[in-house]
Amino acid sequence: MTTSDDDPTPILADKHFWSASIFTPDSLLREARRQKGVPLLPVPKVCLLDPDGDIVRQLKAAGRAERHDGWVCYHTDLYVFEENGLTMGVVGCAVGAPFAVLVAEELFACGCQLLISITSAGQITPAQQPPYFILIDRALRDEGTSYHYLPPSEWSEAPTELVACLSAAFDDADVPVLQGPTWTTDAPFRETAQAIEAMKERSILAVEMEAAALYAFARTCKRPVICFAHVTNQMGQIVGDFEKGEANGSSDALRIVCRAAGRLGYV
């Protein structure tokens, strides 16, 4: 297919951003409950997306997570656990923008009031030695999902009020948390030298696969979503890369989640 200014690529054409979708998470979940014979059971107010699955695996191994019997998503399991007195839900291994937003839509349809994503990320600007975290305040839209929620633009912005509440929340934390922009890609194995250099010139801190889409969903649907990048690697360019720390980084990640939820009034 050839494209021109008069014949845009399909991902930019006929989107009608401010129109309601015919297919909704509520209708999907209604039919899933009918098929599975499961009653409507709300999810915890605070839920966590764990694309790598390390948090879920560590919680299950420690006997701290129970499967939520009312979660009828066809593609995932939701686990419930407690951390510092806060009951939370967590979905593991929803990797990439389309999957993350599908799950986010379903979580909010089931009673979620705050969604936090912590995703593994590759270092772009060498701010410090990995592992460390980034509070993502905006993400470059180099994926497809966000273009179904918002008109074309360079960046997908985090909810302003959430970032304002969290900007100083980690200043005294024992886990390093920076704040800044990331690059969201659909194709991790197409991170070329030229693309990486271009991202460095934009002062982008890291590359990940979900934030731009989650923030586009949050803005369009007016949902509270905040994304963290866990910078764990230099894209396999050094020996010993992809080390996350204690318990595969889950201990530090949960400390970040609890502090964020507390600052936002959920603890």
C-alpha cells in the first residue's frame, strides 16, 4: 500500500477519537462472566501491571498472592496481595502497549481506581548505573496503540496531577528514582544505533514498551495511571546485563509502588 498526505496510513485514518467505541470492556467482561459462571467481584482499588512477571512470581513463591476468583479476563490472571497494609491486585506478563491497555481497560471496568505500571527498561541516557527507576512523566509515541486513543503528537503525557503529587515523593527513598521521559516502542529488536542516538539527542532516559499507550488511554478515558520504568539493562551490550537486584527487583519495585500509592492517598 502506498501512502500520501491525501491517503494516510491506516493507523492514522478514520479514528474519530472522541466517539464512543462499539466494543467495550464492560460487554466483554459481562459475556465472560456468563460463560464462566462467575459473579461480579470488584478488583482492589490499587492495581499493578507487572510486564516482566517477576513481582507475581516472587509473591506466589512466598505464598503471599491469591488468585482473584472474579477476574474473568481471557488472557491473564489477577492476583491479590497485601503490602504495608494495602491490598493490591497485580497482573503479570502483559507485555507491550496493546496488551497493557487491554488489561488496563478491563481493570478499571472492574473497580480499579489507581493503576501503576512498573516495566523493565533499557538505558538510553546513562544517568547512573542500573538498576534504578524512572517516574515517567512523558513517553515518545513510537508504538501503535496510542494512536487509537489520541490524535498524532510526539509525546504522551502522564496525568499532570499524579506527577505533581509524586515529583518529590522519592527524594529520601533508599531506592533511586529519577523523573523524565522514555521512548515507547513496539519493536525492541529494532532499536538501532541510529535510533538510540536520536533518542539520546532528545534527552530520553530509557526505552520501554507500554507507557505512551497507557498514558494515552489515561488521558482519553480520564483514568489515573502512573508508569515507572525499572532500568535494568544496557540492551545486552555488556556481560552481566539485565540484573534487577534482590528478588529480581520485586522488593524495590514494591517499595516504589507503596510509596506512590501512599502519596496519592491510598495508604
